[in-house]
Amino acid sequence: MNSLVLNDKELRGALKDWLFRKSMKPKKIIEELSVNNGLAIADVVAIYKDLHCFEIKGDNDKIERALKQGVSYDLSFRKITLLTTEKHKLKALSLAPSHWGILIARIDKGQIKLTYARKTKANAGFNPTVALSTLWKSEMLEILTKENISILSKDKNRDTISLRISGQLDKLSISSEISDQLLHRSRIIYDK
């Protein structure tokens, strides 16, 4: 490390390396994922059976900004972790919701080391209807087909589809379906 300031670029790289060194590796990592109909952008999302959102706040960032985005994260993810630095540790522990994990980065012998100051807990505020808005319409339609959920042709807009899926499947199933769709998402295909 050339400098002692840890910012997004360094922390993001260290986080991805750390995640892939763990015994339970993510199936895929997505960066800059739009959630809650674009109201927030998740820095890093690790895909397991569930999604795990990581919000990154470096030395020169404000922890308070993460909390504004956090409203959308709480609705969209069952697991959320704030990755920050020693500089922001106390503020992160006092301000972040109690179910958020707090991961602290520090430089040790020229390497960035990550350790949990607080483990992630299940998020009771997860809202399946909002979480489904992370998906493209075509991905939601795939869930309808896979789960054999019927819907009228005139009702095939994203909001109505997400309400229909939320009315038919439990939270765990929906979270798993979202993970599965994002796992297979191609960066080349876009839909409206």
C-alpha cells in the first residue's frame, strides 16, 4: 500500500479477495447493483442462496450517507454489512442498525485486513415486493413461469408481477429466487 488512506477502490478489492478466501465462497459478486427501483445502488452484493449486501465507506466518506441508502438496503436484502475503516469504527457501531454487520479494514504489514466488529444478523425489515424490484421484468416473468403462478396479460407490469409473486411465495423462497435470477443475469441483456 502506497498510502495509509483506505478508500472505495482499495476496500472493494480487499473485500472481494476476502469473500473468495472464505470457506463458503459466493457463487458470484455483483458490483453497483440498483435496488428499490433505483433509489439506491449497492456497492457489492455477494450471491449465495441469499444475497448479502456490502456497503463500503472509506476513510474520506461519511457513514451517515450509508444510513440514507440503508433504508433501501433494509427493504431489499436479508443480510447487510457495512465495510469501513478504523477511523469510522465507533461511529459505524453507534449509527448502523443493530442487524447490520460491521466489517473493519485496517492495514497490517502492507496488507488490508478485514475483521468483523459486529456480525450480521437477519434483517426483519426485508420486504419481498421491494426486493423483487431489483430484478428486470423478464427475470420476474421467469419466476412466475418456474413457480407456476398465473397472471393476466394486462397485469404484466413490474409492480403487479412483484405483488403477485410476493402474495404466492414466502420471504425465503423469494430471496432465493432473486439470488438465482441475479446469478444467471447477463450483463449484455437489458429490458425495460
